[in-house]
Amino acid sequence: MKIAFTDIVGMDLAKQALMLLAVDPALGGVVIPSAVGSGKSTLARAFADILPEGTPFVELPLNVTEDRLIGGVDLEATLASGVRVVQHGVLSKANGGVLYVDSLSLLDSSAVSHIMDAMSRGEVLVEREGLSEVHPANFMLVGTYDPTDGEVRMGLLDRIGIIVPFTAQNDFRARKKIVDVVLGKRDLEDTRDELKMLAGFINAAKEQLPQVSITKEQVQALIQTALSLGVEGNRVDIFTVRAALASAALQQRSDVDEEDMKLAIKLVLIPRATRMPEREEAAEDMGPEEAPPPEEEPETGEEEQQPDNSTDADAEEEKEETPDMIEELMMEAIETELPDNIMNISLASKKKSTSGSRGEALNNRRGRFVRAQPGEMRSGKVALIPTLISAAPWQETRKKDKKMAGRPKTALIISKDDVKIKRFRDKSGTLFIFMVDASGSMALNRMRQAKGAVASLLQNAYVHRDQVALISFRGKQAQVLLPPSQSVDRAKRELDVLPTGGGTPLASALYLGWETAKQARTKGVSQIMFVLITDGRGNIGLQSSFDPNAEKPSKEDLEKEVEALSLSVQSDGIASVVIDTQMNYLSRGEAPKLAQKLGGRYLYLPNAKAEQIVDAALSF
Amino acid sequence: MTQTETAAKKTAARKTVAKKAAAAPAPKKAAAPAKKKSGLAFPFTAIVGQEEMKLSLILNIIDPRIGGVLVMGHRGTGKSTTVRALAEVLPFIDRVEDDIYNRTPSQFVEGEDARKGAKAIDPATLKTEKIPVPVVDLPLGATEDRVCGTIDIEQALTSGVKAFEPGLLAQANRGFLYIDEVNLLDDHLVDVLLDVAASGKNVVEREGISIRHPARFVLVGSGNPEEGELRPQLLDRFGLHARIITILDVAKRVDIVKRRREFDEDPDAFMKKYSREQVKLQKKIQTAKELLPEVTMSDEVLTDIARLCMNLGIDGHRGELTITRTAHAHAAFMGQKVVTMKHVREIAGLCLRHRLRKDPLETLDAGEKIERELAKVLGEAEAV
């Protein structure tokens, strides 16, 4: 039996988000990150209940091909009629309704690009296989995903208004049971009535929406909040305002109030925060290693800002002008909603999922078939269906052609021009995961070398289709500074602000590296290499990375941890190289031991230059 | 009737060329496009900030030889909105009536004469029409046959004639070709583009016929550098490189929200509100275009430009050439007939940013580096 929207217990924030979207589809969509089995997809599917009857609800399969997504020639109909018959793609089928993607973070990047494009245009341009058409594609995107599968591309998130914050509140496993119990006794009639009421409620809100107004001061306060949270882009402002308006409309009010603004901040801004708001006492509360140092401030690219320092000053002035009360309110909203440490969000979820998943079989796909393109018969795998599509309309004319007279009448005539070969999403490149020891025991100049090496590798990334990820470890735990990427700009930016000092959480780094590798594997990257730049002296245990009150582990425990992790890395077929930058007379041989545990290569480069590190990494 | 003409008639009647133009205040609108019109584009003059990108686009209208513009920057900063808004401030060009390649009469004659067995055409007999400079959108999922053109199947089936069905490159001739997320474009399409951009011609051979047509266009690309790098050969093709960042000024951002909401509420009224400014800008661009041939540049300025490029260690001469052309266009846009170093200074970053050698350890921003060298060159120039 289908579970209705009103039957679902809990998930209040996600429900609220979906209701806002139902009131104002211009919010673009809702993304719900949540752990496996939390009922997030049940909720997303139940969303159709509160939409007007007949609203399209299209579910996007993860393995969708480009022509199914955008649209293309319908082979059967074309063969039958001899005229190109168009088949609309999934994107245009969702027009006026909902496009639902489960496991959004696993969606292939080319599919993501197409969705982004359709969302920014509100239509799909079909320029393929001789077709040139525009199909309307105005849809709301509802996506759910498990953060342990990896993150959703930022470009896509930017076009989606609402992101339900990932907090413990999203874990509904226990509540799902309640749902099941309740369901058994539930009266169908009650459900129907409740749904009807809810639909009416939303309808009324829709009618109310144009009447709702927001003051200039309120808009300013929202923008100020976006700035202090370091949210990138200007599009988000419009989403925040829209969310506040929709919230007021749901309450049948004609003015936006504090609650509306808090909700908008919670659902639109906080999930995109790149830093904690600057508030003196709050800043001091944060542990030194997690807190982005003040100079890191504009996530939006500091050096880019320098030509016009005036804007920053302006922003400050504006801040002063904003009525204190609203300002206070916003800070309050942020502080109550923001987890203690925003950097911990994704880590917290990973911790939960590890048990049981460690022994999982690897997914060794060799890239996925994405599209067919014209090519020589021998230059790749022939894509049979696209070749037939291309040949189909010509059969009549070709059969009449005198040159073909000798051929038996029944044969399908396929010419060289028709041949299409398969193109796979090329993941043939290697993912280099750099793990840079930024602890106090590492001298600063080694950071510079590591930075140089990563940047050099990235320079060549687009040629070899290689990717680079960057993990730094210092203080209590390791941190993914850069998820797998080919972007030089971003890596440089992250590297430029990398601080050093503190303990050496080696185990945490290995763990995070291994997690990153696992995620990359599910996305089709098969070759992975760890490049560890360290002296190999781990002194912070995995436990203390997650729990600040954990007991200090003994040296043996630390070693055991590293050993166990190394074994997992090795058995998952991840190659590694340990680059020891420790001075000779200080070395106690920890780094070679680490290399041995990992089954990788050990390189002693006390004065390693960037190029040497690159060579060492590439020589595998 | 030649094959191309047939194809042109048919295509013009049913599709894209007229699409973008539809919203522009055309003096004499060609046959209304049968195709569903896209929603109104946000007016160019209502876009807040992002002056660098706006200037680059305008200068490319004034002188298409500048070689296009690459707009890279943060998400949600109005990159594609701005490029799509461009269509409405573009000037008009003359083309032979219904010509799918947007050719002038002389180009038309030249093109048709080259065809086998075609009769000589007297340019005087050709009817011309005014159309806004075309802006053609190349979506990421486009297939090669739609980009380059292919054989018109329906016509081949119904009349037995193998006629060419022009692609996006044909439509973009003498106009703008826009690629959003250009850094994600498929490699084989990039190859096609590089080829055509270099030769200005598109050659298609299929089903036993061979077509060659002019394809000169201003390439406009946009993207977010965090999503991936651009192939160096393609990067080099772009005349200008504009960078765009999140606006941090609260007042400006309030303004953006206000205007966007106004537009969403009543697009027609909003367009009306800005129509005067739109027309004004369009006129200013047209005037600059006319002024451009009269703009001059002294040898001193030219020397300074050359010295700047040399000091920055820029390979080849494309840097100097682009600065020179862009500075001319900039002066024309300002309504001035003589190019000074002031003009050069304002556009040097745009022209050179992507041509600097990449040094992995360099932390200085490209723009600052250019500015620093520029100051040196200017200092020297003043001292002499």
C-alpha cells in the first residue's frame, strides 16, 4: 500500500520544505540528504499527494542515457513511418511537474549538466540526430541522496532552492517503524480527508502568495546572513526571499515575519554555509583546527576581491544599518540550527555508515555508455541502436538507388556514414589522493612543496583525465580540502589558505582517504593512488577524531589502527606512495614502516621539489 | 531553385534563427517563427554589476574580430542571464532574404557561383532584409550532425533530392555562438569548433554530397572554473576572458532581488520600464560600430602595448593584436577617436588574463600581475 504524505511521521523539516516548494515551484526544488533506509524516498514520492491532480511526477533512473534524458529519434516509429519521429526526453516529460532523482549524488556528471541546463532555461534544446526542437521543461527537482555516497555537484545545488539540512533529525529509522504500526490501524478515509485538507491548504497558500510582501530591511538582513555564512553566488538571495514569502503564504499572512525568515535561513542558507558567522564569542568557542582562520574569510576567493576592497567596506556599513533586532535574530537562528562544527557534518554521517560496508565488493565498472557519436567502425564499440536509427529513414531511398541494385532486397542497407560508436564516460584516468601532513612536526616549506606538486599534477589533469583530491591532516582530525576534481583554481585556493600546526591524526587521514576512494569507485574511477606526504608519526587516534572526550590511545593502539586501515586500503587495490620529508637525523623510520603497511612505495625526499613529487607519483 | 535555397526556405519557416530574434524590437519582423517562443529574456541594462562581462560582450559586438569572450566565474552570478540578454541590444545586419547562412549579397553571389552548374547571379536582383545579429545557443548535448549540418531526410524521402540541412554553425554565421558550461563540452565537439573557428568555414560531406559554407562567429563561452579546466587550444581561441564573482555589496544584492522579483511578476511591464535604456544602449553600440573605422592609435601606444606583452612573457602575437583591436573598440564605445593608454589599461586584463604562462607556485592573481606590469610600462613611458 502506498504511504501518503500525511502518514509519514517526523521529517518535519523535509515536509515543510516540500510544502514550500508546492506553494512556490519557482524555488526550483528540494534536496533531502539522509541516511539509507530513513524513508526519504518514500517522502519524496508522497510529495505527489500534495500537488494538484495530474501534475507529472517523473522518476529519473540513474543509468539514463543522453537521448532518453533530452529526447531523440524514436526508432520504432521512425522505422515504421520512414519519417523521423521525435521521442520526448525525461526532462520534458517532467514539464510542469516534478523530476525526482533518488541517489542524486550518484548521478552521472553529464546527466547533471543537462539537468542544470534545463533548469536554467526552463526548456530543453534538442539539437541531435537531425532534430532541432525546443521542448518546455519547467520542473521542480526533488532529489534525495545518502551523503556517504558522495556529494552532489555544487553547480546543481545552486539551482535548487531548498536543501534540507543534514542533521540527526533526518534519521528517521525509528520513526519509520511507528509509521508502519500506525499504518496498520489507519483508516483510509481519514488519510484521504487529511490529504484533501492539506491540498486545500496549499492551494490557499498559492493564492495568498502574490499578496505577501517583504520589507527592504528584511531582504537586507537575509542577504547579510548569506554574506556572513560565506554562501557563494547571488542566485541564492532570490531563493531565500522566495522561501520566506512562501512560508508566510502558508500561514495565510500578508507580511513576512521572523519565523518565515528563520525557516528560509534554515532551508536555503545554512546548508550552503562555508564558514561560521563572524561573531567574536562564537569564534573563540571553535576548536582552532576546525575553525577556518579569519584570513580564509572570503570563500568566494579572496584574491579576486582585492581590486575592490570598497565592496567589503560597503557590506560592513550596510551591516550597521540593518536594524539590530533583525540582525540578532538571524544570528540566533544560525546558532540554534548550525551544528557545533559545520565541517563535521559530512564526517558524522560517514561514521554512521561504516559498519558493515567495509567488506563490500568493489564496483569495477569501466565507465558508462553515455552517448553514440559518428566514428569509424574499428575505432570503438559499435552502438547498434543509434546506427540503426541513423540508417532507418534512408532505407527506401537507398533501395531505389541503382548502385544498390545487386543487393538482396531484404537486407538493411547501412552505409559508412551511419556507423555510430559508443562513447563512454571516460574515467580511465587515475585519481590521486594527496594526504598532506600539516601537523606541527612538519616544517612549513614542505607544505609549499606539496602545494606545488598538487598544482603541477592538476595542470596536466585535463590531458590525462586525471583527478586530484586533497586531504590535510592536523589537530584532531583529517579534512577533505578538495574532493576529487580537475580544477586548478579550486585546489590553489584551498592550498593557499591551508594552516599548519597541531597533532598528527594519521589514522583519520587514511580513513578519509579510503572513504574518498570508495566514493570515487562508485562513480567509475578504477585507478586510485594515495600520495602521503608525512613523517609517518601519527599521534591522534581515530576515536579522538570523532569524540573529543575519548581517552588518549596507547602507542600500540595507534599503530593497530593504522595497520588495520592500511590493510583495507591495500586490499581495495589502492596503490600508494609515502613521501618522507623528514630530516635524516630526526627520522625514526616511521614513514618507511607506513609504506610497508600500505604495500606501497617509499620515497625519501628530504628536500623534495614539486616536480620530484610529481614524478614519483606518476612513475607508477 | 537550388538545394540550399530550398533548405533555407524550409528551415527559416520553421525554426531557430528567428527564435532569439523574436523578442527583439525588429523593425520589420520576418515571418513569425512557428516555433514556440522562449520566455522573455531579462533586459541587459537591468543587470546589476558585473561590468567586466558586460563590457567584453559589448566590445565584441562593436568589433567581432576581437575573437569572442570567455566568461568564467562563480555559480549563480548571472553569467548565462547576461549572455542571453545580449540578443536584445544587438544591432541589425543585412542579409539576403531568407538566407540560412545570413550572407550579404556579395557573399551570397560568391558562394552560389562556386557551386557546380549554378547560373551567375546578379547581386542587384537579390532582395535583402535586416535581421538582428543572430545569437545561437549550442547546448552541451548537441550532436555533431546538428552542429555542422546534415542531409535533410524528409526532403530526400519526399522529393528524392539530397538537400543539405544546415546546422547551428550555419545559423551562427555573422553572429554569436554561445556555449554555456563550455568547459564541460565534449572533446569531439571542441575539435569541430576549433577547426571551424580557425578556417571560418564549415565543410560537411555526407551521403555523397559535399557542402562548404561560411561560418564566422563570435564565440561566447561561460562556465564555472571549479567544474573543470578548459582545453588550452580552446582557451587560446577566446579573445577576451572576463571573470565574474559573487557581488558582496548588500545594497546591490537587494537591488538584484528587487529587479528579479519585479521581472518575474510582470515581465512585460519590466521590459517596458527598461526599453528606453535598452534602445539607448543599442544606439550607442551602433554609433560606436560606425565610429570604429575612424579610430586611430599612435605608435607610442602601440609600443607600450608590445612592451607590456613582452614583459609579461606572452607567447605569440595574439595578445598584442587582441589588445589593439579591443582598445580601438573601447575608444569607439566611449565616443573617442584616439586610443590612449587609459583605454588600454581598462581592457588589458580582459585581453591577457588567460594568456599568461601558468606557474603552479604563483600565488599572485593574473589581474594584479598585469596591472603591475602595466604600471611599470606606463611609468617608463611617462619618464621618457
